[in-house]
Amino acid sequence: DPEMRLSCVFSLACVASILVSLCSSNTPPTYILNLDEQPELRWRQVGKDYGSQMVKFRSQVIQLFKIPPAILELMETQSTAIEAYLPPEYAAEIVGLANVIGMSVTDMIFVNILYDITAACTSIVAQTSDNKIIHARNLDYSLAAELRNLTIIIDAKRNNKTVYSGVTYAGMVGLATGQKPNAFTISLNQRNKGFRIENLYQILVDRESHFVTFEIRSMLESAVGSFRSTVLQFMTTPLMAPCYIILGGVQPGEGAVITRAREAELSIRFIDTENDVWYVLETNYDWWDPPPSSDNRRDPAVKHMNQIGQSKISLDTLYDVLSTPPVCNQGTTYTALMSAASPGALRAVIRDKGTPCKTGQ
């Protein structure tokens, strides 16, 4: 019946349209970061598209974390010497972005500092049964609803060739989630050591240490950046705040979690399939201590990984692990999936935009 066939075609088209709509609503927009441009100009489109939301976010953060006026005054003083403790190109990018938005340089520095010290996360690197290295992460924040609306993907290019890609928030010049094609993947997890205000003060007065997110970006931009060189860099470089650096490479065994104090590494765990360690997993607590009962994402994630097993692990099943409560929770802003050996596999999903966490396992 021609009318019946036409009706079926129309119905299928409607279903396809709905699926496309759902996919587009939870996939962050992608921006080209042209490294051949003057640094002050690189983020201008992001600033135009997200400026008003970034201004609102800054005010909400100050209220939520109760930032003392003395710290804000210190930041104001330090902003006049921004290039003294930031890489010059990144300092210029912050100044350019602030000018586009109409936000002070102090406020832009403030937003970037907070990304270094306030994130909760879950990161997993696994080796599949055919020796591929895959990497996935959830990024959780207190102001989740606001940050979901600021989530973007950047594709950094030089000479029209991708140098690295990353998932980030508009206004963040450094990176907490990144991928260098055919070299390594990396994610940053906050380490719950020290008070936020203490860490913030340390950042403002210590010019010998490095912003973690800027150091990650520097390694992604490096022409000689590799899994090995990045592991060595993050074992020894003084950092502004305690953290975990989670890395995936392209060769078997290239998966690692580095536990960092400000001064140096405290511990490093590698994938070691000869000893049946086919994945490494980190939340926000030292592996040698039990996680607190109020925030135990580690044990459910480990249980789910072991249920899946190495023979069935893939980016899709990693996504399943990161979709299960409490690993995925009301604070989860996005889930990122990546593999340095397959750069085109990079994708991110904004949570609670058509893709909420599962209701149960």
C-alpha cells in the first residue's frame, strides 16, 4: 500500500529527527583554537558566545565557596603581574578573553584558578584484550547546572593540523581533559588534601610552582610530548595544588595514575597485565586509604569494571561504568571518552541534557 509505505517512511524520519535532536543537545559544541593566531584573539568566539554565562558563574562561585575579601584583594594585586606566574601565551589569552567579555583580568584568573582546586572526578584508563588503551572520565562540580552550559570541546590546530583536543569549560584556558593524537590522553582529578582557601592562597603566593591545567596544556602542545615524557614531567614538576594525573598512551601497559603532592609524586600506579592489572582507576582519594562513605565512587566503579572484564571492555562499556550511580551523580557535568591511538573516537556527553545518570545497575 503506497500510503502505508509513505506513512512508515514519515514515521521513521520523525524518529531519526528525534534521535538527532537528542544527540545534538547533549554533545558540546566544538571550537577551533588556532595556535597560529595572536594569543589575544584565540578565544574571542568563545568569549562572545559564553561571556554573560561566565560573568554569572564567577559571582556564584564567590558565594558558594565563601572566598574571603582578603584573597580577592590579593588576586587583584597579583593580576598586574600575571605574566610572572603564567606562561606568557596563556596570560595573553586570558587578557584577550577578559577584554572580549568585559570581565576584569583578576576575575578571569580567579575562574581559571578555581578549575585547578575544586573539581571532583572519576577517571579510568583500561587496556582491552587486543591491547588498545582507552581512557574515560567524569568531571563533577558543585555548580553542575551552570557548568554543563559552559562545556565545550576544543580542537587546537597549528598549520591547519590538530595538535591536541580537549573537553573543557568556556573561560578555562588550561585543560583538565585532553588528547594528543597518537601520543597520550590525560585527565586531572582533584586530590582532597588541604583546604580550598589554603590551596588558593598557595597558588597566589608561590611563583615557583605551576598551574596544573596549564602544565597539562603545555605537555599537549609540546612537539615531543609522549606518554613517557608526560609521566616523567608530572612526577617532578612542582604544582600549585595536590592532585591526581591520569594518563593513557598508545602501547600496551601505557596507563598510569600519578598521586601528587605539591612538590612531587607520592605514588604511581601502572597498568600491568602480567599481574592481572588491566586498568587503573581514580576518584579523589588516595588509593591506600578507604574512600569516605559519604563519597564512595571508587568501590562501585571497581565492582562494575570487574563485572565487565577485560574481554568486554571498550569505550562503550566504560561509558556504562561512568553512567552508573554514584559514579555518575547530580554533580556530574560531562563524561569524556578518548583513545590516543584512535583520535577520532574522542567524544563528550553533557549529563542531564537528554543523558542523565542511570537510575540503577
